[in-house]
Amino acid sequence: MKYYCSRCGKPIAEERGNCPSCKEIILQEKIDKQVNRKVSKLKNTVYYGLDRVKQVAEGRFWATAHSNCFRCSKAEKEPHIRMKFERYLKHIQLGRTVFTELILKKDMGRPDLVVVDKGFVFVEEIVNSEKEASIIKKKLKYPFPIQIIKVDKK
């Protein structure tokens, strides 16, 4: 009586199972599945997100010590600073890591807030009186998804 591989249909010596080449393929698939699980868990960590930010940050100014520190400049108007601080506080309360005014590599700009939420990184740009063309330029320039926050004019 002839026995056949349950995967490819080639003749085999055992009553049940797979041929040697199919056994290798099945083992490799199991290994790949475990690796993919570990990679997806890694991508869901703050360290992964911080590493992504570090890759685009200007090296001379990069320091994780600057995370969760609020920064602003004299050139910014008070409503802009207040809104940036409100957004900053909201992210801190949610347990996210935030960089304010992080200098990115050449021609990438300086976003108001770079937020790391587990492995996901995004930019929040506070807009007070900027023109649409400037906002579009920023969307193209920044390496992470950008969320535009408009200042309340009360």
C-alpha cells in the first residue's frame, strides 16, 4: 500500500504525515509566524516609536531627556502657546511621550508636537493664522502623519 504526503501528494514511507521538503516548509512557516508575532509586539512599544523619532531627529539636538518637556519660543503668539500646552498636557495625561519643537533632519522642519503612543508616532501642528499653502507644505515635509489643530479664537 502506498502512502502520500498530506500537503503535496508525493509518495512517502510513513502511514501519515508529510514528505521531508514539506516538513521543512511547515517548520519554516511556524518559525515565521513566531517571528512575526514578536515583531508586531515590538512595534507596539514606546521604544520602537522613540527609535523611529530618533531616526528623523537632528542628531545634534536629540536627547530622550527632552521628551515630555514643554518648549515654546518668544516668536509664538499667546493663543498658539496655550493651545500647544493644552494638547501637550492631554497627551501626557494619556501616558504618551511628547516632544515639543523637536528639530528634525534637514528640510523636515520643526513640528509643534511629536507624539509617541506605543509604537505609533504622529505630529500635531497648532495652526493660528497660517495659510493653507503653508499647511500643505508641512504635510509633505513631516515624516509622520500630521494632525492639524486650529486655535480657538475666543
